[in-house]
Amino acid sequence: TFEILRATMGPGAVAVTSICNQDSVVCNVEYADGRHAVVDLSRAGGRFAMMCHYAKEDKFLESQFPYPFGVDEFEKFFTGGPAPVDIEESLDIISMLDAAERSCQSGRTEVVYKR
């Protein structure tokens, strides 16, 4: 889901606040320019929802499948093709996931670390 968030909102996330229980995690992702997104994840897998808030509009995305696109590109990569995602984008996604997990553990807003 954070892969789709990064593809939709681009780079620039600075903080994540997570609300966690045994069934789901809801993350508020803040961006340096004032945008924010809310990501609703099911721990059981299989569904996600995301609301992206821009200055002039909001966008809602919901899916029953966490990776509705891109699977063919990953298959090509694992059989010798080029990487489907730039390393900087991958590290940005991992940093958001890390901040979301740290927020679940701490109960506070956590910074998205940058390299």
C-alpha cells in the first residue's frame, strides 16, 4: 500500500502517525508541503484504502488486492530484467513503513528518516 501511496503522492513524506489494533492499522502520512494521506490497512491482508488530500482536491483509492499492477514487472526483474522501481523510491517506501511501525510501537508521530 505504501508503494501505491508513493506512486500517487510522490516523495516528500516527513512524518507518520499510526493507530493500531489487532485487526488494522490506520496511518496519517504528512508531507513537507502540507499535503497528507490516510492509509487504512487490514492486518489480515487482501484490502486497503487510501485518501490523498491535496490543496485543491481529495482522491480516494480502495482495492481488494494490495498490488493491482506491476506484478509482471517484478516477475521480469526476478528472471534477469531491470529493476522495476528506482532504489531511491524503494528506500523512501521503506522509510515510510519504518515510521509507521515505530508509530505503532511508540503511540506517537514518528519522523520519516531520509538518507
